[in-house]
Amino acid sequence: MKKVFRIRLKTVTDKMSEQEMIVVRYLSQILSLLFLFSCRQDTSVDANYISIDLDSVKYQPVHADTVFAQVEYVCLETKPECLLIDGMSSFYVTDKYIVANNRMFGGEGAYLFDRRSGKFLHEIGKRGQGPDEYFTIYSEPFNERDDIFYFYRGLQRLGIDIHTNMVVEKVIKALKKTDDITDDNLIFTKIDNIYKVDSLYYIGYVNNDTGDLPYLLVIFDKDGKIIKTFPNHQKYTDYQTDRSIFVPGQFYEYDGSLYFKEPNYNDTVFRVSLDTIIPHIVFELGNRKPNYAERENKEKNLNCYWIKYVRETEHYIFFDYNDLDYNSGYGDDNVKYYDGYYDKRTKKTIVTVSESKSKRGFVHKNRLFPPFHITRINKHEEAVCIIPASDMKSYMEENKDVTFPTEFYDLKFDDNPVLIIAKVK
């Protein structure tokens, strides 16, 4: 039988001996500590916490052969049934395939190509109103671990196996009650992409499109039952400006752990589990740090660094950022683009800067390609870069002294892009 301890704290009108006062103070301190440890959130930092200083970094060219052991290219086959939209398509590379996603605003459609030859294999899924057909495609829909591509169908995500082209998962959107349309439930409809945590649970970033949403991340099961929510501590003034409601959270896995970064407006990568969220990588921006509370006020965020992409490998952390959020209405001509990496072994940060969106990134030593910008790094630590056919043709015109691969001379300006796949050292 458990013993129950009852402690009566005497009022100031009670007479207490000096010994009683000491006992009371001691017990009060113990109870306070127990309360704090039982109720606090985990605010510790990761054991492998990394700080990257971008405020004082010096810019220099970044050479591909410094960090990549091998650079290969794939010209994607161009057919009427697999036309990809420049600037709108995203790509995923597996050991056998290239998955291309035209996304919602690119005419939609997901396509499978052979990894080695670039040959078009088949369309993934089918858009329509029939059974197991999808309505649209949101951002970041590919589950690299299981080779499953997620499509959107009402309150469901249809998971299609890219090998068999069959629906193998149906995931309900995170809702407190699926038949309850309340303001709180509308919050959970603001999840753009989902990420599969394990065989049971999924995680989603709640796009804070009003400035005051209470949740940052939501963990839920395939039936939409919410298992855990992580609070959003950042608020901003809602100026009612036009904004995209389709903003994906950035998730990646490394060394057995899951990591998350809020898009655009945050300088921190967090390690996330089913119970905790703790800082793992922090970019030190100094006075270049955007003002989150005024994130829709362009004048208060000029000359700030907007961290766009972060991925981690065994030896490096790759990242890119802009000095003006190009969604702010100023246009691409006013943006400077930064691409870099942090070497975990030397603890050095290397960054290059470009004023051209199409000529940014890593320089190839043999000049076979224009500078290429990392759009993704897969689980095999292969960086994926996209060169539109028109950019490749223009680059060849400017560099006629270079002998290019035969396939490049056959390119047409409106062909599907060339993919660069670079193996990280």
C-alpha cells in the first residue's frame, strides 16, 4: 500500500519553531523541483548540436570536386505524355529510378524515368474522379524510404507504390474528429506535405498562414487520429497580403533520426521524435536575421538571409539561402543567391554567391555543365541538381571551346531537363 504524505504549511499566524521552518523550506524546494522536472518541455539541445556562422562568412567559388566524388548526368526523355515544366517540377532519385513531379501549379502529373538512361517508364497514378484516382499533388510528396508517392484526394492522401503503380496506403488528414468542422480542425487542413515517421505514424507541418496558429507540428496515424502536437511559439502580424497556403515543411532523415526545418523564416533545424523537438543546427545570422513578427513587411526585412534548404550527410551540411525572400514581390532581379556547405570535420563554412538564379551553385572543373544548384540529397548521399534544357543549350553556345557529351548536342530548347547526380564524398 502506497504511503500518502500530507504536508500542512502553517500560516504566518501559526507559531513555528526554527526546526519546523527549516523542514518546511526543504520540503517546499523538493516539491518545486519535482514539479518542474515533471512538467517542463524538453528545451535541451542535441548532443550533436552544430552552429553555422553565416554573418561573417567570406564568399568564394565552390568547386564540385571538393565535396563530390563523382558527377553524372541523365537527359530525361521527352514525350508528349511526360512533359515537365521548367521551374515547377521537382525530382527524386532512387537507386533505380528518377521520380518527376510537376506539382499542382505545373500542370500536375508524376512520372517515372529510368535512373541510368533517362527513358520514360510510366506515369505514376492517375488523375480523375474514379476509385483510387487523385485530385491534385501537393509539395514534397515522395516517401524515399518506401518508394511511395502521395497524392491528394479530399481528406485522404493516396500512397502509390512507384514499382507497381498500385495504391498501398490511404492516410486521412489529421483531424480531431473527422465529422467535426471547427476552427481547430481547419488548422489541421493547413498541412501541405506529410512525412512518414514509422510504420504507424505520420508528421505534418502546420502552415502558419494567419500569423497566430497555435501548432507547429502534428503527429497522427493513418486514420487521422492526432497523437501529438508541438506548439508554435512564433507569431507575426497578419497584413492580409497574398500568400501561398501550400508551404511544405522540410523533413529529412540522417543517422537514424528525423529532422525538421520550418520553411523560409526559421534559422534552426530541429531533431524530432514522437515526444520531443530540440535544436540540432542553428544558423547564426547576426543582424541579417529576418524579423519573424514582421515577416510580411518587406521594408523591415530587407538585406536579411532567408534559409531555404538544408540537408545533412556524414561529413557535410549543405544549405542555400537568399538575401531577399523572392516571394516578397520584389522579383528575382533583386535577389542574391547563396549556396554553401559546412564541413563537420574541419568546422569550416564555404559559401558562394550569385546574382543569377540559373548560374548559381557548384562549379564543375571540366566545365561540362553550368554551375549547378542542389535541390535535394537522397538517402544514398547523392545530390540532385536540375539544368533546364534551354539553360544547357545557352551554356553550350557560350562555351564552344568545350567538348560536351554527345547527348547534349541533341537537346532542344523545350526538352525535359538534364539532371546532375553528384555523389557526396
